[in-house]
Amino acid sequence: MSHYLYYALTLGVYFFVYCLLGLGYNLQYGLAGINNVANYSFVAFGAYMAAVTTLGPSNNYLQSYILGTSIAWPLPLLVGAAAGALTSLVLGFIFLWRLRHQYQAIVTLVVAQVIWLLVGNNTGIFNGYNGLAGVPQPLESVVNLAPIPYEAFFVGIAAFCALLGFAFMRRVVRSPLGRVLRTIREDESVASCFGRNVFRQQMSAFMVAGAMAGLAGGLLVEYLGSWTPSGWTVYEGFVVIAALIIGGTANNIGAALGAFIVPVAIYELTGFIPPFGPVNAQTIDAFRWIAIGLVALLFLWFRPQGVLPEPRRHFRLVDRILAGQEPIPGNGLSLSEAVHGSDAASDAKDATQ
Amino acid sequence: MSSDLAEASAAPLIQAVGLSKSFGGVRAVQNCSLEAYPGKITGLIGPNGAGKSTLLALLAGAERPDSGKVLFEGRDVTRRHDWQRARLGLVRTFQVSRPLGHMTVLENMLIGAMDMSGETFTKAFVNRKQWKENEERDLIRAVELLERFDLLQLTNDYAEILSGGQMRLLELARALMANPKLLLLDEPFAGVNPTLAQELADHVEQLNREGQSMILIEHELNLVGRLCDPVIVMANGSVLASGSMDELGKSAEVLDAYLGRTERVGATPLVTTSEPEREAPHGDA
């Protein structure tokens, strides 16, 4: 029984971390229209930076890495977020300056591969392909809990971060900032011919999304205890993209729904397929990726807006005017008078004068 | 059309000095100079490929000139980006309508307003009260304009479902949200039926009467004759002539470049030509 509870709590951690990832990806892709396939590189960088600021100084014998220190939790998470934002700032100059559409996507993919190879082959940075291990879990000795209560405690940490991300994105979407970002997504020349600095707006969205990815990476490494290049390939990045496409692009609840559908439901449930005949465990692992790719493809064909489409923005003030509950400012006519010829209305007005 | 006030202030609103722009080997604009004065609609006409839209892009800052200068209200804006020029009050519309398809008509209007409060991550969170106030003011102005342009019923519809003519109306209304000092209109009547073109022209005329300065690119010469004074004629990337439509109609050079014929100069006013022009006015199809 406790196995199932433990497993459910594990899924809970993944769900909330992928919520955060989905919300961050929604900010850059769903709102600002940046076609970034390298999003998981920022997760990885955040994870590595959170790890090296937790592990303490490197003893080059077991694993070698840069910047080894040990700072109090939750500072490593913030370092991870800052690392994600700073990497975004640097790479943003490559991704956002002139590149658009599929060219942008291709370049981000290439850069993600370059980063992956650089980190993997340079053992001095983050211990190469062997990666970092033995990252202590946050506040383990402080809260001093048995495995299952500690797991629940970690779900709480992840849920807190995800909710914070959700509240943040909710405000962004409803503010003029969200409107400008969506304008850039729809047609950036319209944005710039109405005085908006497209590069700066996209860059700031990209950096904030990078910070969210870095924070999610920090949570992941603190949960898993280790981080190696085999855990942040293009496939992992694709899970986040597929989750947003399936859940609903430019919809925050859609991002959360996608985090449930793809990494939790599809990925985990396919793991329960038992090996049969010629199908061994490795084949089943391949099935998982086929399943995710296929579902994403079907959505792109038949429901590109995702399960939950982008919500239509209404303004209460204007809706009251449209419902005839308030006169149109300026001329004092009600909507029906304005639309159905104002003859009757202007006669009535003349009569009252 | 031109008020006494506009006559009195002789300073041009915008001034292009010797602008040139090449795309590869094509010299789209060559050594073009023009001026547009406040309170007027300055027409820009010429055959397709004459360089009108490129010149407009150079004025708006969407393209950088190879040489030459652009002065806006006497200030050199040649090295300023389009978004910087927009903030100075120089707003353009596009030859092909550019609605923000997956945003509502009302949101399209709000993007035209350029007070820009609450548009950075910090301001969106810190100055909520201030941007709410500004947004409310913009909403009221948007509703006024939507009503004026007969789009109020479409307020909460996505802009992508609008007809071509409605998109033209929205584009003009959106540009007015910015309260531009100078409005650059690139064929605002293109692709709409003649009735709606007249309606749009009425809007443009009325806006001008209210003091709005504009530069207008248009092919339909009767509309140009009705709305624009002065009119600048372009051909092959250069400014050929300028003056009122009546004056231009008598110029052999203009008739030659624009209509490809020189006979009966002066006898046939340019704007009432009944023969098919080399370049058919749009809206005929």
C-alpha cells in the first residue's frame, strides 16, 4: 500500500514541476510567440547551478565541477532561477535578434545540442556525462521526516512553486503586458508601428520564462538527487512542448492540464504495459515516446488549439455598454440606438432639448 | 480643406531630404525629397513599383535609407527605429490589412493606445492601479471610435473573422487610438468595394476636417483629387512633380509617366479620364 502512496506522491512532484515548466513555456511560446526548442537547456542549467551551490566544494576525485559551495535552502533554487534568466539573456541575443519562425526553432535546437555536447564533454564544468550525484534533499535534516511524509513535504514545496507560477502568469495574461506579448505573437510589425520595442519585450519574457525553467530545474535536481546529460536530452524538452500543445497553448489552465496529460498520464501509464512476446522493457520505453509524439501530432492536425483554447478576453466596462446597461460615452446613446440608426434616438434627444 | 492655421504655420510636419534605398540591385527610391504640412492630406501617387510604399516605410522607420534624412517636426529621426518614431506621433497603416487575428477587435484597439502603462513585468505587478485607470480611459476611447467606424457590434469578436472592409475600418480606427500627429496611410481603400471606399474616404475627409494630418497613398485618382492637396507624383523611385491635382492634370510629364500617353494634354483633366488606365483602379474586379 505504501508503495502506491509513495508512487502517487512522486507523480505529484512531477505534476507540479511540469506545471511550472508548462507555464514558463506558455509565457515564451504561447504569449510571446518565441519558437524555442531549447527550453530544457535552461532547466538543465538551473538544475546544475542549484546542485553545485548545494553540494559544497568539489573534491576532484569523485566528481569535479565549478563553483562548489553550499548555501542555505532555498537559495540554491533562486540561484537556479537566476542562472536560467542569465542564460536566456545571453542566448536571447542569438534567438531573438533577427531569427523568426522555423529558422528560430532550428537554431534553438542546434544551440541546445551544442550546449549538451559542451557540458557532456567538458568534465570540469558539471562532471561531464557522469553528471552530478549526491545532491542532498532540501531541509532533510531540519524536518527529519520518514520517507513518505518527506515525499509529501516535497510535493508541498513543488505545489507552492507551481501555484506561485500560476498566480504570476494569471496576472501577466490579464495585464497590458500580456496584450503586448500576444500582439507580438500575432504580428510584430503592428507592435512596433505602435511604439513597442519588440526585442526588449520578447527578451524580458524570454528571461522570465528562463527563470521559471531554472527554478523547475532546481526543484528537479533537489528531488532526484542527481543530474546527468542523459536526463536532459531533446526528448525531455519535447515533453514540455507536447504538454502545452495538448493542454492548450496560451491558456494557463491548459498548461496545467497538459502537465497532467503528458508527463503524468501518458508517460507514466505507458510504463505499466507489461513486457510480452518480443516486446521487452526497452521497446516499451520507446512506445512511451511514440505515444507522446503521436498524441501531439493528432492534436496539431485535429485540434491545434489544444484541449482548452486560449480564453477570449472580455472587459466588464465594455460588456456593460454592449449590453445596453450603460450609455456609450461621448454621445450618450445606448448601443441599440447607435446600431439601429440613431434617427429615433436623435429625435428623442431633440425633443428633450 | 486647409485651415488658415495650417497655412500660417509654414514649418513642415515631416520632411524627407534626398532619401535613397536599394534592395539588391533594385533602386526602389532614388534621391526623394518631400514635405508634408500639418492639417493637410498629402497625396502620394504613381504607378505600381514607383517606390511609394518604400518611401512610406522610410518615413515610418520600417526601413533604413541608404542615404538621405528624415526630419519629423524639425527633429532628425533618420536613425530612429519605427517604434521610436511611433512614440513621437508618426503612425502608419499597411497596404495589406494587419489585424491581430486571434485577439478581439477591442484588444486590437487597445494596442493602438500608446500610454504603455503596465507593459513591463515590474509595472504590470507594481502599478496595477495606474494601468487599470489608463486602460479604462483607453476602453472608453476605443468604444467611441468603434461606434464611429460602425464596428461596435464586433467588439468582442476575434479580428480574424472580419471582412476585408471591416479590417480596413479597424485598421484606421486602431491608428487613431494612438492620437498620431501624422498618419501614414498606405492604400487604405485597397480591396474594398466602391461604396465602402467612399465611406472610408468620408471618414478620412472628416478626420482631416478635425485637424488630422495625413500622407495618403492611393491609386483611385478621383478619391485623391477629392481628398488630397497637395499631391506628390512618383515614378521610378523619384519624385516627379507635386502640386494640386488640377495642376498635375495639366503637366505633360506627369501624364506621360502616370498614364503612358502625351496626346491631348490639358484637354483631358487627369482625374476624369474615362479610358482604362494602364494601371486599373482597384475595386473594379
